[in-house]
Amino acid sequence: QVQLVESGGGLVQAGGSLRLTCAASGRTFSSYSMGWFRQAPGKEREFVAANRWTGSTYYAESVKGRFTISRDNAKNTVYLQMDSLKPEDTAVYYCAATMSRMLVTTTSYNYWGQGTQVTVSS
């Protein structure tokens, strides 16, 4: 069982930065691949970034070059550094954990956090 708690969301102007943090419980955190997803009002939840347990990282095209996912296994934490934010990045951001090889689909993930709101003003 893995419990995930996100933090770090907030209101920021376009062009600004935020760092989201996802704290995980459990002693097998390093065995999980971790993902960040987001959901804007009226839209489906979409893939943002993932960090495979091996260290490989993957990004949605819309955030590539602006967002960086990283993890600290000693702290059971995964981060999402978001730079050059745009109004279209506004959404609730969710952290998720999986042992699946598939990392870009919501159905691959077994554990989810409660989400943190990110609002980017123009």
C-alpha cells in the first residue's frame, strides 16, 4: 500500500515557476515508477511526466523543456519543477505510483494522491 500527498500548488503569473512535491509512504518507494498527471475543468486527466524506477524520465510534448520530474528515494519524494508556466497549465495536478511498465496512461497507476491546484494567470 502506498499513500501519496501532494503539495506546492498555488497561484502564479505566466512565466513563473512552481515546484510540486509528492511525499509517499511505504518502504518500497524506490521500486515504484512515479507519474504526474493533471486535470483541467471539463477535461480528462492527462499525462504530464513520469520517472521510471530505473531513473528514466518521460514528458508530455506540451511540457517538454519546461517541466522537470525528479525523485529522492531516501526521502520517499518525487518532485515536479515547473518553469515558464502558461495559463494552459492551469489544472489540478496529481501524483501517482505504479509498478507497470506503461507510464503514460491513468489506468496503469494503482495509487493516487488527492491533487494540488495550480493556477497560472495571464
